[in-house]
Amino acid sequence: MAVFCYGLEPPWLTWSIIGPDGTVRRSPTVVAGVDEPMMVHDMALTSRFLVLALAPASFDLPAHGQRVRLVRAPR
């Protein structure tokens, strides 16, 4: 099973692989190039690749205290 985890501080996004027996096969791995807390829109898994589609939105915590607010990324 492939899993991903959002972070509210760096690292912003990590992924891991969990085996059928529940053991961690690949420890949390930082997703390169994610320099702010971004929302994962979708994901695909092949025999060789894990593809995460990042939405053009990010989490803006300082804007509203500790409540999570999504903001659209500039184009």
C-alpha cells in the first residue's frame, strides 16, 4: 500500500510503502520540489512509480490562526 502524509511544517509532503503484513517497506520519503504545504489532488501507482498530482492550492495556516484554509496558487 502506498501512503502519503501532509506536513504543516517541513517536510511538507512525504510518501511511504506499507507491505501486506503491515511492515514499512519504504520509510517516509520527502517529495522533492514541494516547498510549501500543497494539497494532493490524486495519485497513481505503477510497478515502478508513485505519481502524486499536486493541486494548484496550498494550505495557508497563518492567514487564519491554526485553522486550515486552502488558497489557489498563482498561475
